[in-house]
Amino acid sequence: MWTRKSEAGQGLVEYAVIIVFLAILSIVALTFLADGITNSLYDTVINSL
């Protein structure tokens, strides 16, 4: 099916927006969970020794 020239790159832009959104969401989640992940990891290692 033929597409107009203005719609040719639309799919690529949509994928880029989704990837950027997921990257920002991951950074925010890791920022809020960093202390809990770090503390539980250290506690696990220390307790196993």
C-alpha cells in the first residue's frame, strides 16, 4: 500500500517516543528504588558471610 510522504517516518518516530518513555520510566523507578535494592543486596551478602 502506498503511503504519503508525510507518513513515511511516522512508525519510526512512534517507536522512538516509546523507547524514550520507557527509558525515563526506568530511570525514575531506579532512582526511587535504589536505596532499597542496595540495602537488601548488602544485607544478603553480609548475612551469607
